[in-house]
Amino acid sequence: MHTFRSGIVSRTARTLGPMVVHSMRAFLREEPAGPGASRYVSSPSGRPGDLVHTRPVRAVGLRRRESATQLEYLTETSRGQLLSATGALFHCGQPNAPLIGFAPSTQGVARHCDPSYTSTVGLRQAGADDLIAAYEQPAINWLLDAGADVVVIDYPRDPKSGIQLYCDHQSGALALRDAITAARTLGCRGVLGLWGFSQGGATVAAYLEDVDRDGKYPTAAVVGAPPIRLDDVLDHVDGSLATGVIAYTLAGLMVSSPKIRAEIVGVLTDDGLAELTENLTTCTAGSLLTSGWRRTNRWSTTGQSLGELADLLPATRAEILRRVVGEKPENQPSCPVRLWGSRNDDIVPFNQAAELARKWPTTEFVERTGPRLPGRTGLGHFGPYFYHLAEDASWLLGKLR
């Protein structure tokens, strides 16, 4: 009898092989349509979940029966502002397939890093010092090959500046909810599951905690390495290869209010402002070159790290605390949840997942204990994700049968 666990090795080979070929073709010569299907209308008319625009695209690694569509749809922020957002819907080509709402991990905050675009590129140089890398496309393609449809969000952006609302987990959760509504409009009727790792893990956790349970609540969810408290993450990642995500976080905070912007700008040196700006124009690979292994005390006028300063700036700290996930004990998940964290994670502290597991005692908590790797390169964060990807995907799809 066929199950979702059947043929894990062959499925992995089937999904990775075509993606490598398609990525190399794109890298060498093909030019997919550019990013930015969304117009980021500041005052759109309609309701969250309404479709604005769709277009078929060629995503890397898809097999013959599978297809992809870029979406533009309406959503709202955690402050109730209606705006347009983008994403992508992947069809597996099978009837009555489960639908996976997929919240991506950090790929960068520039528009050419949005998953709905990177899925059409795979791997490509973007300018002299940047690289587009659709590194979660193997997970999407694995789920497709296993017989699920997948809707992936691009995280919403501030309509005026175009800056991503980075790690505003509650706004990300609303964008995921509304992308699922759009996918339903396009014919995806199967049972709902959620998938998220890192930034996406916190987004899915916020969804489980906050989203109204009006038919959009999942049957099961996977939450991996969620950064539920940003202040702890800022301290943990400072000086690592992934220091650039601190710039993403600051920018996402600054667009929250003029007061927060003034607080942060007031403590940045000219070099700090320049580094912040440069990180906002690249994907994660470019940020590694810009800020890798640098400490943010060199960005501040006081010589303190930006994690330390964030605790001292009152409006900034209040916004960070507003984004904490797991603070609503009355809103426990009401579906099976596999929550996992890695003991030697060098980007998101392990205690983030462990703390959420204590607050959500009904979840299945998986502690991953890989080796402690030198260099603070991020391998302690991403390695367990990909090593256990097939196991976690099989668990999720098994719950959706």
C-alpha cells in the first residue's frame, strides 16, 4: 500500500535532480520574468484574501504534471492596514490533494529574494555581490511530489517604502491565511497543513495562536526553529556569518512607526546606516559578504551591540515584545503540531523552541542534537532542517491523509 512515507529516497532524488538541471539552465542563460508582480497598493479596495492578479510561471524542478502560478492578493497587517501581497501556488496535478500553507525562512528582504520569484530562478548571480538561491524549493518540490499542493507567501511589505515587514510574525500569519484563501479560490479544496522553518516557523506559530478558527485552521502543522523572541535572536546571531539578519530586523522595526525609526536612526553611525542600507538590497548570500562575522557594536554611536540597544529604546522594545509568540495561554494549538529545535543552532537559540514547547504542552517537541559546528556559519541552523526534511514532511502529510 502506498503511503506518504513510501519511497523517501527515490522521491528526494526525483525532486532534487530536475531542480539542479533547471537551476543551471537559468543560471547560464534563461531570463525568467522579474519580481514584483505586486503593486503594493497602499489603499486597495476589497477584502483580505481577494485575488488581484495571477500569472502562470515556470518554477525550477517541477515535473510534467506539476505547475506554478504567481499570485497577488489582498491581506492586512497586524495593525489592520489593508495592502496587496504576493506569493506562489504550486499544483501537484492530483485531485483533492492536501494544501500546505508554506511560510518560508529568510531568503533576504530585497524584492528579488521573494520566493515567488526565486522559485523561477533557482540559483543566479544578482549583481556583483549578490546571489539568488531558492534554497527551500527542494522542500516545496518534495511536498509536490508526495501529492500535495503548496501555497507559499512572500512576506508583506510596507506600501510606502517597499521594505519587508521582517519578523512581524503576526502580519506574516495573516498573509499566510489570506494566501490560503486565494488558493481555495483557485480550486485547492484539500485538507490544510502548515509548514514553517526559522522565520517561517515563527509565522506558523503565530498563525496557530492568532488566526481565527473559521475554516482556515490546519489539520496539522510543522514548526521548526522558531525565533519567537527577537531580542534573544539579535544577541545570539551578532558576530556570526548571519549578522546581516540584524539589519533586516532593524528595517522591519523601523517601518513600524516614526518613533521607532527615530530611535534606531539616532543610535546608528554613518557606517551603520550604510551597512543597514546595503543589506536591504541583497539576498542572504549578499548579506554574508556585507556583514558576515562582523559585530554590530561597530554600527552604533555608543559602542554597544544593537541587541543591547534594542532593550534600551522604549518604543523599539515595546514593538519587539508585541511580536513575541506564545504569550496567549488561552490560544493553545488545537491540531497536532510537530515543534522542533536544534540544541546547537547557531542562528536561533535552542531555548526559543524549548520555551514554546513548555507553553504549548500538547505539541510533539523534537529536540535535535547534531554536532556543534565551528565558525558560526549557520550550518547548525540549516543542517538539521534539510537532514530531517523528508521525515518532517512525511509526518505532516501522514496527518493529512
